[in-house]
Amino acid sequence: MNIARFGFVAVAAALFGSTAALADEGNGAVQIMKGDYVSAERIIQAQTKMFPGDPDLLLNLASVYRHTGRASEARALYRAVLARPDELMDLPNTSEPRTAHTLAKAALGSMEATQLTAR
């Protein structure tokens, strides 16, 4: 089962403004969109045990960390995604395909921009 095939819904929505209705694919996306980061983290942690290194899960967990003030942990997960082979992500409501690397780079870039403007 390739969870990445289902898309990187939660972080993509945060990054690119998608408000599509989400089906629960077991990757924590629905919980992230609802702001239930505790449940999202629990779900993602359990899935990561079965699918270690899955970029969908890593990106969503990074999103949870980012929203809960754990920026260094989020950055580490984005870098972990970049260290793995790239995968095409199936994102709803996008005109062009995006890859895990593209999403991780965008998230890291926005974190750096936020950090620079916060000084």
C-alpha cells in the first residue's frame, strides 16, 4: 500500500490553500485540518511504525510539529523527506503534480521566511 498515493493533503492545504473535503486516509490529514494535532500525531505515529519513511506521513507529522511549536523537529522531518527518493504526491485541487521534495522545500522555505520576519 502506498500511502503517498493518497496525497499529502494536510500540509498541501496549509501551503497552497486547498479547502477540499477530505476523506480519512489514516495519515492524520483530517485531524490536522480540524486542528486536532494530538489525534493527528497519534495516528501518524502509529502509521509510521507500519510505513517507516513514508513521505506522506513524514510531511504530515512535520505539519503537526510546526503547528505545535516544534519547529526544529519539523525541519528535521522535512530534511528527512529530502534525503529519501522523491515521490509524486496525489494532491486534490491542484493543476499540476507536486512531489514530496517540492512540498518539503516549500515548507522549509516558508519556515525560514517566517523566522526571518519574526526577528
